[in-house]
Amino acid sequence: MNFGDIVTVDLGVPVGSEAGFIRPGVIVTADAFLRFRPTTVFVVPLTSTQRRFPSHVEITADERNRLATTSWACVEQMRAVALERCTPTGGNVGAAVSFQLLDIVSMITGMP
């Protein structure tokens, strides 16, 4: 598993406006940390519903990411999940989308 990989993730039953259920997500744990084989990773869930939130990143379906349809990464919904909840799909969002995700994580957390 690498930063930017698309996984199918089981987020369980949502509470309130949380993302939930089984859906695609993007791994946003740094590759340097993944080398230590953590038991949890950070995942940004995807949705097929466009909501025009400033914290959402559009990901157009293509051969590289292997998504079935255009999706939006809901960065404000990022969470740590156990690796057992993640199934790799073989897709990756690529550098451009990865940098957009990191920019929004920085904005949300107030980190430079």
C-alpha cells in the first residue's frame, strides 16, 4: 500500500454526517510511515455525489485510479482505520490529486 492508493474501505455504520459503509477511499498516510507497517492508516473516503464543498477534490475516473465513475475525495472526513478494513484495488490517484489532498489536509488542520 502506498500514499494515493485507492482502497475499498469498510467505514461501518455512520453517525450523523460521517461517511460510512463500504466505499472507495484514498490512502493519505505518508509512504515513509507506511514502511514501518502500521496497523492503521489514514483514509479519505470518496463519494459519487458532488457537493461543491471546498474540502472536496474531484477525481475523474481513469485507468490509473480504476474508479468506475467520477468521484470526490471528502478530505474533511479523513480518518484512521485498521488495515483489516482496507482492500487494495490496484488504483492510485497520481501526484496532482495527491498534492491537492495534502493542501486541503493542511488547510483543515492549520498546518503549514
